[in-house]
Amino acid sequence: MKLLVTGAAGFIGSTYVRLVGDEHEVVVLDKLTYAGRRENLPEDIDLVVGAIEDPAVVREAMEGCDAVVNFAAESHVDRSIDDQDAFARTHVVGTGVRLDAARELGIGRYLQVSTDEVYGSIESDSFTETSPLDPSSPYSATKVAGDLLVSAHVHTYGIEASIVRGSNNYGPRQYPEKLIPLMVLNAIHGDSLPVYGDGRQVRNWLFAEDFCRGIHTVLMNGRSGEVYNVGGPDECENIEVVKRVIELTGANESLIEYVKDRPGHDRRYSLASDKLRNELGWEAQVHFAEGLECTVQWYRDNEDWWGPIRSGEYREYYEKQYGKALG
């Protein structure tokens, strides 16, 4: 197959391209914003640089493809709280542009990569694909809108499309505004480890390669019009994640600094993956302890990847977000 993978220069998208690139011909469309980096991709990849809300760019990149896998997203909740406009353009306008192009060009399959955050928070048990959508932030609200556009195009125009919703991903090449790489790099440098609120928010951790295997399984074998949850095998409180990072890096717990909680911070996410497991045979292969150890080691070994980030725009963002400069 020839695949158009949008947003593939980011963390999860680049993991997917590396996973399937030997099996399929891949075209990448990415705007290369702050978290989308050319160096995340294989050197020989066919890369189109452009905005996913630009119909001409999208149509040109999509021409001749058999399927579209959409990873394009503004993914950091904190940034959506400060400025929701970019999230609406990417998640809503961009999704509509891609769906229109897919329909007009007769693309055989469209896969929307979404998030567990569309369901909101859950005190016990786990969300299923039929759980109500209850987004809590501009990030998750605009992701819901994109998902609903996909469903609407299936029902109105008859396109072949599915949605996958993943739990909290982690792994190599994740931009360090997110919890795990933020804590790893700060711990390595002896910077404080900022923990929101009491740190007892619970997340369902999913290694990025496991998520990408689930995504590809749905692309190849999933039913059109269906949603599939892809949940991680382990749940863990954020503060416990931070303490495990401290152990793996040899840092000191005195670096932990509790900071003002994020507005509207969801307390717990949890996804049930029974549908994907029972219908299509997917299973997570990497448990959190193993995946976290591998991830920490990757950041230790790849200063050439994260060094330019910590010396650039990210420093200004960090100081604005946490009220202190990186060391």
C-alpha cells in the first residue's frame, strides 16, 4: 500500500513510520512545527512540508495514495489552555480538509488517531468505545470535534474510515514538555521536577510502539465506522512515575517540587481494549517498568536529539509555564 501519514514528524507518527516503512510506501505530510522534527524520520522518507488545513497541499500529497493515517495534532493540553486557536485549526479544520480530499480522490481507507482524553475522567473501571464523550480541555474538545467529523463523513458520504483512541503514550523522541521526558531530562540535569497538584493523577501508560501496532492493526483489518480503544497494560500515579524516573537516573527526591495544578486537570484515565483484543487480536507487548527503563536509557544516549531543544524556544516556554529557568 501507499500511505499518506500526516503529522508523522512528531513523536507517535514517526514511531509509526519507522514501524511500517519497510512494508509500505510512505508519504509524510507535516508542517514541522516545534514538536515535528525532520530528524525524527528516516533519512530516505518522502516528506511534504505543509499545513494540513491547506487543501492544495493536502490534495497534492494524497494523490495516488491508498490510505491516510492521521497523526497531525497539537498535543499538549497546557498549550491548548493558553491558546486554543491552533488546536481548532489542526483538529477540526485540518480534519475536514483531509476528509474532503480523501473523498474526492477516492482514497480507500482513512484512519483517525485520537486520544482517551475525549472521554474525560473516570473514577473507577475503564472507558469503552460506547462511553459518553466528555472532554475537559480545549485540546480534548477539539479532538472530539475531529472524531465526530470522521463519523459524519462515514455516514453522510460513505467513506471507509475508523478511529483509534490511545491512552498516555511514552517512549523515545517524545518532546520534553510531556511528563516522562520532562522529568527524565530535568533529573539528568539536576533541575527541579515540577509535579502538578498532589501528583496523584492516574494515567494508563502505553508504549508508543504498542500503540502504533494497534493503529496498523485497525488500518489493515478494522471495520469502517468503528472506534477502537488502545489502552496500556499498566496504570500508575504521576508521582510514582516521577519517583521511578528518579531511581533510574540516580537523581534525588529533593528535586520534586509540587506546583499549582493544571486548570480542569482530569484525575484518572483508563481505557478498555477488549474490542481490539477480541476482534483483531492486538495485545500490548511492553509493560511500563520495561518501557520506562528503555525510554530513560534512550534519552541518556541521545543528547544530540534533545540538546538543541533544551537550548532553544523550549527554554522560554518552560520558564513561562513553571516560573523558573532551566539550569
